[in-house]
Amino acid sequence: MRLLPSAYTAGAFSLFLISRRFLSSSTTTSSSSFRKLKNLHYRNRTRALAEAKLALTEYLHATRALPFTLADHIASNSPVSLSTFVSQIPFNNAIPSDFPRILRSFFAYRPVNEFDFFFESIGLFPSHPSLPSGTPLFLSDDARLLAAVSSLLRFGFPWTLLGLLYLDSPSIFSSPPGHLLHRLQRFEALGFTRVCVIAICLTFPSTLSAAEEDVETERLFRDLKIVFVDYGLDGCAGDDVELLLRFCRRIRMFYDICSGKGFMGELMGRSKRIFVEIEESVLAQRLRFFLKLGMRREQIGAFTLKNVEIFYLDLDNPEILIPDYLVRVGLSKEETDSLMKRHPYVMGKNKLGNLPGIMRALDLDKWFCTKIVDEKNIHFLSPSYAYVDSCDNELETEFMYDLKRIKLVKQHQFVEVKVDFFLSIGFGKNKMTSKAIGLVSGNKELLEERFDCLIGMGIKYDMLCRMIIAAPKILNQCENMLHQKVKYLCQDLGYPIEYLNSFPAFLCFDLENRIKLRYKILNWLRDNGLVKKPFAPATVLANSEKRFIFNLSCIHPAAPKQWLERFSSHNDRNADKETS
């Protein structure tokens, strides 16, 4: 489940995904991205691409007057654009020895968009949404861009990683080159090695685009100096800029998810081994664990850095058994029994890593957070403490039987992702969960988006879980429709959002062809003095059309005729099927 603050979503996690792509495949591209060179015999395609690379280098350097180093970098790191270019050339069964002449001729009479090659070479594709539209054809038309790139390259930035800077702060590439070099040298003078400065700037591009005396940048470098210089983290990577970049990405996750800059340098330095040993995906998972548990952002960084053993715990494999686990962490038998009566859907086995969802579904997240943080019961998260008997309990047996039955009628892989979703939001392996799994549609990402959408509209977590058990198909509605239905309920009908707790099926009915039409005739009857008090949505919508017409006849004998002639929709007659 993606219950993350927007700063994290747009910051740490996107940086993690983007920079992983840059580091792992900055110079290689999936074969599906290349144009099929149907204009060439398959034996000649490799030769043609090699000649095209040489011809592009010559064109950019000799014809377009770019420095040879820049021309070579662009030609060597833009295979997709080069393949697209070659696919447009009519070779007409030419022999390989004629390829250089044909390519030179094509470059001479058919200008190419040099920016396509340039952006791909630094790790971006021309279609990337962050790129400006309406760029000129020739790189020489943007002198500031070329000057900035030359300065960065001269300082030592890897060419294929420059896209990381452009994605975050395009303004860097319009900065005066002297300004860039001055700022980079100032960072270096603080005691950092040059490769360390490069890695920091690639991870925090705003350091090159912010104002000269930016407070956030000063706080950042104060922290990083403690970590890299005082505690020697840079010595763990030597001159390997990509390894230092990984360290910096892991540090950035703490800033984006946890507290601001300038407060964690000492703690990070003492715990530097996690930046060397723990993958960023694991770091993100652990930090997100406490974020979902309800811990304050400014609390998460200090707490986890003081208790680094948290990052080495296995939260994915160990299982816990609810309600047994609740008794073990401090609830009385009476309290646990009462909770299970109110929230039976959490009963059964679940993963230890899904504890935030379980506790929020039980409305115990603050209580559990206090147990972990204030009372220092970190051992509650250890696999040994989460041990459950390997023998299958009755709840799991029923769950697995139902799951096998569902897989017979639905695609196997989609059933598994739905199981993962329901377990992540706190549901246990029980019959109520398996019933809900059989009724919802969509992959895990879509279900998470719809769930988060409803949470974002103000529905309490434990209330939403109860709603899902009562009407699982609310998760089949798209986000836009959920917003419209909740808006109609609260603004047009005047009901609080808490009303959905007693009638969650409201979100399953067709808004235009059922909800609005039925209320339209009731409003018409009210305006004509035939209805004195409003009817609740459950009374209006839950009945079939036949029953609704009968209810109208009880209000006035002529009302059914008005309904059929002026208000009724044929779609309403099939609407019962949506919620059945």
C-alpha cells in the first residue's frame, strides 16, 4: 500500500527508480526500443549502425562544430535515436563499402534533430515528459547548454548520468559555466573529494541550482561532511562515483521520508554501515513501515538510526497469527476478544511486515507505535518473537480452499496480487478475506490507488476496512467516480462521509443512471409538496426498480407514471447486477 507523503513519492522513490535505471542500463537499451532495420539485410545491420555512429560523430564535430569529445559522447550513447535515423535511409541494396558515402550524403541534405541524440545520450528519451517542447534542431543554437555540459564534463561528471541533473533541475543547463565551476570548487573546498562532490550533486541537483547562500544546501553539506569526511564514508567507495552515488541515494531517502537537513549528520555518521550494506529498496521499506504505522516523520530518522538493527530484520518471511500476536505484545484476552468481534477480518495469519496495516485496521497503530518507540520493545518486530505454530489453523485451511476455488475461474497471477493487497492493508487469511478477493478486480497497484483515494477523502482506515468487507466491489470503482459519488453524497445530499460506514454499497451504484435519477424524482415530488422529509440513500437505492416504483405509488398513484415517462433509465433496470 502506498500511504506515503507526496514529498517522498516525488522525491526519494522516484530518484531510486530513475537512478537505478541510469546505473544499470545507461548505455544499453531493450531491443524492443530499437527500430527494426527492414531497409537493410540482417547481415549488414550491425555494420550500418557502426558506420552511422562514425558518420554522426563526424557530422556533429566537422559540420556542426561541436567539440569532438561532446560529439563522440552523443554518438556513442544514443543507440535508439541512431537506429531510428538509420531506418529512414533508403540504402537500396547498397553494399557495405558504400554505407559511409550514403550516410554522409544523408546527413548533408537531411538535417537531424540533434537534441534527440543528446537527450538520449545523457539518459533521457526525447518523449520524456520533463523535456521542453519545441526545442530547436541544432545543439549549437543553445550555447548555454553546451557550455554548461562542457563545464560539468570537465569537472568529471559521467556523461551518461547528466540526465539525473536535467530531470530534477533543468535550470542547471542554462547556468553560466563559470558559476557552475565556482560552486563545484567551493563544495570541493569543504573537504570533499571531487568524486564525492559529483555524487552529491547528482543525488541532490538542487545544490547546483539553488541560490548561492541557500540555507538548505548549507545544512545538507554540513550533514554530509560529518558522514563522508569526519566518519570516512567516502573511503568505503574510493574513486568509484557510481558507488558513492548509491550511498548518497540511500542518505537522500532519510531526508525525503524523515526529517529535514541539518539534524541527522551525526546519527548518519555513527550508522554509516547501513549506507554501505543495505540496499535502498530495503531502506525504503523499513522507513515506510514506520511511516505507515503513524510515526511522525521527524521521529522516524532519529529512531531508526539509533536502532539500526531494524534494517537487518526480516519482515517479509516471518508470519504472525492474529489474535495470538496481540496477546503477546500486551493486550489482555478480554481486549483481544472484543477487538476480534469488531474486526473479524484481521484474524488469521499474516506477514510481520504487514503489521502497520493490521494495527491501523484495528485502530491500534498509535498504541503499537508507543510500545515500539517509547517503551523500546523493538523485539516485537523480530522473527523469533513473531513465531507461529507451523500447523495450519482452521481459518487458513478455509482460506486456502477458497483460494483454490477462485483460481479455477480467475487467472492465477491476478489472484495472488489481490491476496498481497488484502494482507498488506491488514486483512488476515480467513474466509471473509477470500470472499472479498473473489469479488474485486484490478491489479495490486490499482487497488492500492483506490484504497488510498478513499483514505485521502477522509474515511478512517478501520472504517474503510469494515466497508470493504460489507461491499468489496467499492474497490472496483475508478478514482474519479469515487470522488464524484462521495461529493454527491456529502454536498448534494448533505450526508457526512461517515454515513458510508452504514451503507458502503452507495459507492457501487451507478451515479448517473440510478443515484441521480432516483433523487431527481424525489426532489420533484418534494417540490410539488408530496414528500415532506428526505429519504436516506439506503432506502432509495437498495431496492430494485420494481420495488422503487411500488414505493413511489405509495407516495402518489401518479408518481410511477412520471418516473417511467420522465426520469427512468433502462440502465437502472440492470443496475442491481452491479451490486449483487
